[in-house]
Amino acid sequence: MKHVRDMTGAAPVAVMDALPQTEQALVLALRAWRTQAGRPARPVPALSGAPVAALGEILEILDRYGRRALACHAPGCRRVGGDEALFAHFVTTAATGDREDAMMLGALLVDAAMLLPLMHAAQQLGLQFARAMPGVHRAACRRDAAAIH
């Protein structure tokens, strides 16, 4: 971690049910990973095989080069902290190809020098989750497109 502050990213900003399903799965995967130091403590939907490797890659970058450690709620908590919401939204934004917005969100997590590797890892993780949850991902893309136009 580059900067240690008294800030907390665990402040609740949402409830789990308010997040899109893909973001809910990403928050649960992040919590499971953090609970058991690099190994999911319990099964998480869409978390097996390639998504596990992709999650490990992005969290390794965040652990090594992150501005600070991501704060997570307990696995069963229905509230979503600011760091968890940012992480999930960043990954889904990167996976849907909205590069500029994803880079802006990623800049909140790491310094500029590590932004491109983090973006690549987020795209890979988001695409792996999209493959694991294809109907949910397509519906989210259609909903986002409808909101823009």
C-alpha cells in the first residue's frame, strides 16, 4: 500500500439487493477471497476456474500497488461498502468496454503507472463473470444502452 490513512472504505453506500447481479457476485467473490487470504472460504456463484485466477490477478495488483487496502464487509452482510461498490462497478465497467469511465474509476484504486495493468485484469475478470452469467450480463448491457439513448 502506498498511502495509509484513517479513511474507511467500509462505510455503507448501498444494500446488496440494489446492485446488479453481476456486481453482487463480484462483491461476494471479493469478500470470500478476503476472508481466507487468497482462497475463497466458501463457494461463491460464478467463482470457479478462470474467474478464480482472474480475481487473484486483480487483487494481487491491488494489494501490491493499491492506494490503500480495500475494506470489505463480512461475507453475509447485506450492506455494501464504498470500496466493494467501487471494485464491482470498476470491473463491470471495464468489461463492458466503457474505457474512459473504467480508467477514471481505476485511478481511484491505483496510481497512473499501474492503471493499464489493472484495467486489463479488470476486463479479464469482468469477461469471466460475464461468461459465467451470460443472461445477466447481456441484460445489464441492454439496460445501460437504453438509459444512454
